[in-house]
Amino acid sequence: MSISASSGDFEILPATDDAHGGVIIDLKEPMDSEIFVTLLRTSLSQWKKQEKCGVWIKLPTALVNLVETAVKEGFGYHHAEPNYLMLVYWIIPETSCTIPPNASHRVRVGGLVLNDNKEVLVVQEKRGIFHETGLWKIPTGIVEAGEELSAAVVREAKEETGIDTEFVELLAFRHAHNSFFGKSELYFLCMLRPLSTDIKKQDLEIDAAKWMPFEEYAARPITEPFKYEIELCLAKLERSYAGFSPRPISSYYKEELSYLYLNSHDLDKSSKSFEVFRS
């Protein structure tokens, strides 16, 4: 497999155009750093003539020997995954760099699981900020890459407690900053309906799990975020609060479906008015 591509009478690094006027170098074969720097300089010169903007280098872990060379040529770290490091270079020095930074947010979910006996599914964590306090809290966790919110919160409830649930609606969300390595965080509080009752806690992360009567749950020592959690739960018990349900929508730029979370209770009331307006 060739490690370079021809461009006239010289060789440049193999690359593909991105969607924003730049190029992506995706190296897979082993390469000596001296050969790499020669090809890189030739490539950058050619791409400048072509008025490219950003140049990305995707380096798998097997090519870690090329990182220092790329950095010395002006590339900076952009992001990393377990199997590669992505570096980037703005090729037009006289203009402002418009390359967006790495992902700015982490996404978390919490599952408020309420059964027909008005009991809330709660856990005590083995680690983290709540471990020393012995606080009982709802199952929470991180949304994985490519995972839908509704699927993530159902998965977390199952992993931590063994309880099968179904997603009902999104109740509220919180936006916080400087949460995880300086990144911001979006936390989505969701209502779940239990489909099973027997708890089988996760031993690795969970100290204990149980069904707690709502009155006991509401009487815990709490901070302000937990106060709103209780108020939302009470509002759902009184049927005086409508959250947001996922509605599948097609994307205008790709074939995959995405989900719009909306208050379907009130939206459905106005659907007829909208149809009249459209006609």
C-alpha cells in the first residue's frame, strides 16, 4: 500500500478533502519520521497553493513516533480517542483560525423511576462525591457516543439496579460549567416507568439500591438541585407537569433519524390550529 500520493512530479501525503475547505491526512502504514517531515512540508506547500484552510493529521497509536515531528511543524493537539490522536494546523497564517475546538460538553442523564406504590428507585454509590455522605440518589450516568438520551437513561437504570424500565419523558435539564477537566456539562433528568421490581445492584459502582417511599425520599437532606428533582416528582404525581417526549424527525443533511424532545401534550392540542393555518 502506498504511503503517499503523486501530485505532478512530486509526492504528497495521502489525504481527503473535508467539508470545510480543509484536508484530512489519515496515515495507517508505518513511516520514518524523516520521510514524514519531507512529505509533510511538500504537502503543506501544495495545499497552500490550493488555498486549503485546515490540515488534520489522524495518527493511530502505532504511529506515535510522528507526533513530535508534526508538532515541530506547527501542528497542535485537537482531540484524542483510545486508538488515535488528531492534530490540526491552520494553513493560512494571515487569517484567523476558524477551526472549532474539541467537544465542549459532557452529557449525563438521571433516571427518576417511580412505581405504582409511589416509591422511587434510589442507589448509594461506592465512589464519588456522594459516597462519604451516604446519600440516596437516583441512578445517573454518562451518555455514550452515538447513544440517544432515552436509551442511555434506561441503560443506566438497568446497569446500576437491574430494574428494566421504559422512557416516559424528559423532565428538565441543567447546564453547568467547569465540570469535567474544565468542560461544561448537560444533565438531563428523565422520568422512567419500571417494568420489573426485583433489584439486582451493580457490585462495582453501587453500595446499595432500594425502592424508597416518596415521602422518605422528599425528606432527605438536600441541596437545591435535589429540591427541584423532588418538586418535579411531586408535580408528576399530581399530574400537573408535562415534560418532553422524543419525536423522531428526519435530518436535512443525512439519512439518519434524530429526535426532537418536545411537550407533546400541549403540542397536540395546537396541531389542528396549525393545519388550519397551513391551509
